[in-house]
Amino acid sequence: MSTSQSLRDKRIPLNHGNGAIPAVGFGTLIPKTAAVKPAIKAALEVGFRHIDGAEVYRNEELVGEALREAFEAGTVKREDIFVTTKLWNNNHRPERLTLAFEASLRRLQLDYLDCYLIHTPFAFQPGDEQYPMNERNEPIYDTEVTLVDTWRAMERLVDEGRCRSIGLSDITLEKLKEIVAIARIKPSVVQVECHPYLPEWELLEFCQEHGIVLLAFAPLGHGMEPRITDDPVIKAIAQRIDKTPAQVALAWAVQRGTAFLTTSTSPAHIRENFDISSLPEDAMREMQHLITTNIRLNAVVETGLPGFVPRGA
């Protein structure tokens, strides 16, 4: 296997069971519904084997249709792909969590999930409204359930065998430590914003100590300013090794031990994001020590409201 293939095909072992998560993943936060299925099919054809979704994206049915059609076409087998989805904030109470999990399985047309994540550690008022807001346009939180309560219900899903691993998303190191301390089944995956402008070294070190996979979303900065792909250090490395700045940033993510998710509806960009290869050691050092910009682009860790998810998605 070539160096290039080793990064693209890398799987990181999970700390529960005998599974492993593909380091290179494809996210399904795609606002235009007509673009969802073609994008997923293109990703699978290119070689992506991790598909990441969420209840709050409101497109799990389309994700499920794309997967079923890919299975039927022989593009990929169910056992060869890793499917993740997420519990939304208004379903944190244990009795609602079970129903939400079952609904996601039905929409995805799957018998089991490879991974189920708590989308944020913030519990919203239970009900059908995904974004219950008060008169000041602030979330209405549920004070009658704790994150520990929700985690215990997640553990029971694993006990029942319908979910092979569980984890958390949009969580701070402090909150993660609280769950790790009480967990009977430790989180296998933690999905957070992470990129060269927010490397999360302390969180990564903690995750590696506990066998938790840090899964980076927005590894290219979600196209926001300041643009990671315009960074002079990254651009110089890209020119030197004949890769694009995006490929450099994504290779850096895998090479330092994290997994990542990218999303695109462009077949060319989907291919580009998969076609990564190892960086020279001097490039890895430059990425760590010469990039000085530090910025968080998504304030979800403060409120539970994801900055990249349209409210009406």
C-alpha cells in the first residue's frame, strides 16, 4: 500500500468493541435537498467509507435512500461503511432518546448504527420544536435532565446491540472529562470543530490517553474568514509538495491522529478532499509552530446552537 493510500484508507480503532472508524469521512450537512443523494453517491464512488449525518439536518431520509441505492448498485457493502448520526437537543430525556434513535434508524433504512453521538451537551425543552426559543430569541433549556442521564441512555443502546459505539459532539474538554469519569461505556468518538486555526492540542491529548477518536468537523474552516486555505504557511507547503492547500490541511488532520469530515456537492472537490497523502515531517512542524492564527468559527459549544446548521434546514 502506498503512502497516499495509507492516509486515505486509514481506520482508527475504537475503544469499545472491535470496530474502527475511517479517518476520512463525508458529512451530510447539505442545505439543498436535491444535492444530497448525488453528493453521497459521488463520495462513496470516490472511496469515502464514513458517512456522518444528524437528526437536525432533516435529511436522514435522503441519506438512507442514497445508501440503499449504493448497496443495491454494488458500489459498497453495508459492512464496509461506517455510518454516524446524532441525537438532537430536544430529545435528551432517556425516553425521548430511544424514540429518536429508532426514528433515525428508520429514516436511514439501517438495522444498526456504527456510531451515535449526542449532538451537543445542551438539553433543550422537550417537544417537536427543534429550536425552542424564548422571547429574547434564546434557547429554552431542559433543566430536568442531565448529560449523565442522557449518557446512561446512550449506553443502553450499546447494550442492546443496535448501536456499536457512542460519543459526543460540540463538547468542551471540561464537559468531556465529566462524562469519561462516570461512564460505564466510554465515549468512542468526540466530534468537534478542529482545524489548523483551532488545533485543540489539549483535547486531542486527552482523547488519545483514553482511546477516544477526535473527529474534526470544519477541517477547512467551512469556507469562513480567515480562510485556512489562504494561509501562507499552508500555501507554501502545498506548492512545495504539489498538492492543494485543502489537501495539506486534511493530510495534517489525519497525520496528527484525528479523523475528519468534509462536505461538498462538487465531484471535483469530493475527489480532491479524498486524494490526500502524507506530509513531510518538516511540513508537520511548520503547521504546528508557524501558524499563529487561533480562532473558533462556530459558537455551538457556548449555547448548543450550531452555527453552520440553518435553522430551517
